[in-house]
Amino acid sequence: MGLNKQGSKPTGYTGKIIGRLMNKLHTTLYVKYFKNDLPPDNSIILDIGCGGGKFIKFLSDTNDTYKLFGLDHSPEMVVLSKKVNRQAILKKQVTIIQGSVTAIPVKNNIDLATAFETVQFWTDIDESFSEIVRLLKRGGSFLIINRYPSDGSKWWRIAKIKSDREYITKLEKAGFSEITVDFDFKKGWIVVKATK
Ligand SMILES: C[S@@+](CC[C@H](N)C(=O)[O-])C[C@H]1O[C@@H](n2cnc3c(N)ncnc32)[C@H](O)[C@@H]1O
């Protein structure tokens, strides 16, 4: 199974290794983004495509008033996320769910939905963005942090959204507003924020 397939759905023994690697390498980036601008107390946060679950662990370690959900369609990532978040799951602060972004089985109104390094793999972007709008509270936020590969590169060919303009158009179509795009966070990456 190639890197694209493993990235889109980490599977088997290799998938487990990839999950652990992502927990190490990616989470440092997200923590850097969040540490000066944390969500307020009692926020309900959903991490879509949560992979190995380390970002959720960072949030539960940071603030025990957060209610946290992690969603991933890979059974291997769900097992790893549950392991990584065992204590907070026992305290009922964290729930890890196996499922697709096109049908998210969460009843709560979400304050913040995050999608890190995952949007590029979603097969139906329009349906996925509409599902996120459905789950968010009015005024709730959707935060995407993703690689932004250069035109024509291998990852650009894989990416389901290929430009900042396309992010904006699709988010607006789904019903989001106040959309901001930032390229300064890290070279070769894009940060997109949108409000319901
Ligand atoms: C490259 S990994 C990133 C994981 C984690 N967000 C991180 O940055 O470390 C992409 C994750 O998104 C998940 N994923 C991809 N498409 C998905 C979908 N349609 N629904 C739910 N999860 C999905 C994959 O299973 C994988 O765990």
C-alpha cells in the first residue's frame, strides 16, 4: 500500500507505525498553533481524521473542561487513539468514534471542528463540509491545517482541494462565512478558518 493510501486510511502494521509517527511529528505543529490561542473553557471540540489521537490528548491535558471527540474511518487509528486517550476516555471527557466525515455520529453542537492533514483525502468535499456545518453551533468554527503542495507535484495531484480559492469557494457553498486563509504558519502549509 502506497503512502497516499496509508495517509488516507492508515491500515495494518504499516498503518500503526504511521499513526505513531504522525502523533510525534504532526502534533508538535498543531500545539505550536494552539498554545497561544486556546479555545475557551467548556468548548466542545471535534477532531476529524484524528489519526493517532495525540492532538486530542494535548487538549485534554491542557484543559479538563473541554469535551472532546475524535473521528477517524481507520479502525487502526481508532484503536491507537483510544489507547493514547485511555485516561480521559475513562473520565468521559474524550470519545473516539470510527466513522466517515460524511456522516458524523455526534449529537452535541460543536464549538470547534478541526481537520489536520486530512481534507486532502476526503472523497466528497461538498458533502463533508455540509456535514460539518450541520454539526457546528451557530458561530462555531472550522479550522483546517493542511499541507499546500506546489502545482503539479505528486501531493498536489492527490489533494482533493488544489488551491486557496477552491477552499474558499467550497466552504462558502457549504454555508460558511468569515473565511480566512493564512500561509505564514509554515512554509508549504495552509491554515483556513471558517465560521458557521
Ligand atoms: C494523514 S492522516 C492525519 C492524522 C492526524 N490528523 C494528524 O495530523 O496527525 C489523515 C487521517 O484522516 C483520516 N481520514 C481520511 N479520510 C477520512 C474520512 N473520509 N473520514 C474520516 N477520517 C478520514 C485517515 O484515516 C487518517 O487517519
